Amino acid sequence: MRFESSVTAISWIPSEAIEGMPKLPFELGIGKYDEPPPDKLEEGDLERLRDEDRFREANLLKAWVEVEDGKIVDHGHAGTGLVGSTTFRLPFKVVFRGVAFDVLQPEPEVGVDSVRFVQTVGGRAGFPAPRRVSGKPFFRIQSATAWTTLALTIGADGRSYHEVLGASSFPRHWIYDRDGNLVEKTGTVDFKKWYREAHGDNTPWGDEESEAFVTQAESALERELSRDLMTAGIEMDRSTIEPGDTLVEQGEPGNELYLLLDGVLAVMVDGDEVAEIGPGAIVGERASLEGGKRSATLMARTRCRVALIPPEAIDRQELEDLAATRAD
């Protein structure tokens, strides 16, 4: 009997994720940020999204094991990698095809009752990006490298699970399970570090991996609300919170709503950590609904960027629906 499974990572550039001078083409409308990928992947979506210039890279790790009498007798990789293009809108449209690096597939780790597969996919933009970098050669013409490294373990009983072993610090990486459902995402992006350091030996094609801070995906309702907020042209004040600092304190008055643009917040109730939330989450709805008193402390696990949501931007019914999803 053959058992198959998969895990997919899509790497894309979220709104406002680029910093410094490289941000200028995006501000002028010459370059563009990526539209968020779909909540669920269907057959053929990766190729369609690539052709529509919707992501930078996609890592599709697929594998199989053959089982006879409860023992694994054969196994194999069936995955691939896709690298997108970059479109600039000058007086005419210019498309730079991405440069795909070799897909790295080390020899699978074969155990008594399972096989663990690993795959790294990545590449770089096809246009020049002259800049000073950390370490030799101290100056680069080519763009920085983006990648994800995934692991997939398939057991003799047909069960499987995935891991995110590493990823570049830019752009954002979304992780989809074997059924194509969005289940996780990297919690932070660091464009400046990536732009300076993700080159040469500082990549899996050299001798270095970069650990990824992965969080559970927010609810579909939160994704819908946050997309509406980011695309409606609503003015939202931004602020940055350093690791260990708090956004709100349990028991304190306050009814402000926040959108977590980047980073990871720990949710603390009576001094105990009960959850972690990542980018795309909307927080503060319970205080707005329940009399303006904070029900939990939100502490920055990483450096976080947050946006203050105007009260009129989300109506009460939407807040009640959001609170209900968390109660579930």
C-alpha cells in the first residue's frame, strides 16, 4: 500500500514589508506588494499564482512510502519548487523572471516505522540590486536569496506531520498542510537583515540555515478583516513594540483595537501564557465588547509592528463574530 502526503510553503511580499531606499519603487507604484495567497490551495493553484506574479517562491514537498505487512519497503520524493517573476510598471511593463536555485533534497531519514523527507526551495529576483552587504565580498549586484526548508515525516500507518526547519528572514512564508489548508505562517519579517545578509554562504546553498519563528495561522475571519483594513485606504497609526514590552495589560482600562502587522505576541492570563498570536491577528475586541477592561496581557515575544484600528473601521457584529471564533 502506498501512502502519500505533502506540505507547501508560499513566500510572498506583504504590504509595507520593505524598508529604506528599496521601498521607493513600491511607493511610486513602479513595483508592487503581493496580494495575500488564498486560504486554501487547490490543484493547479501554484502554477496559476506563479503565472499571475503572486509569490516569490513556492516549496511543494511531496513524498510517498510503500508499506507491506506493516513495514516500509520503499519511499520517494515527488515534490518540486517554483520561483516567480517580478513585474515593474514603468511607461511600459517589464518582467524579470526569478532565478531558481537547485532544489535541495538530502537523503531521506529512514526509521523503523517512518521516513522523514527534507526539501529546500529558493532563489532570487532576476533584476540587479546593488548594495553593501555584511561579510565578503561586502558589495553585491544580485538580489538577496529567499528560501524555505520543510520536513515531512510519513509513518507506516499512513499518518504524517510536517515541520518548518528554516526560512529566510524575508519575505513572509505561509505554510499549507496536506489538504491545502493554511495552517501556519512565519511570525516575523526582517527586510534589512535579509537584504544585508542573505547571500553566498549565508544560505542553505552555502553552509547556513536560518531558523524560522512559526505561529499558527489566524482565523479566516481575521484574514478577511485585515485584508479589508489594508486595502481600504484607512489611516492607521503605526507603532513598534520591542521584545518583552507589553501592548496591553490585563485588568487595565482600554478599548483600542489593534492589527498585528508583524511579529509574535504572547497572550498572558493571570500570569500564565495561554497562546501566541502572529501577524494578521486583530486584538482588543473583548475589551471593546465587554466594557473597556483588558481580559489579558499581550506581551511582545519578538519585535512587533502594530496598527491602531479606528473604532468605526469594524462594526460590533464583526467584533462579536471575531470574539466567537476565539471562544471556540
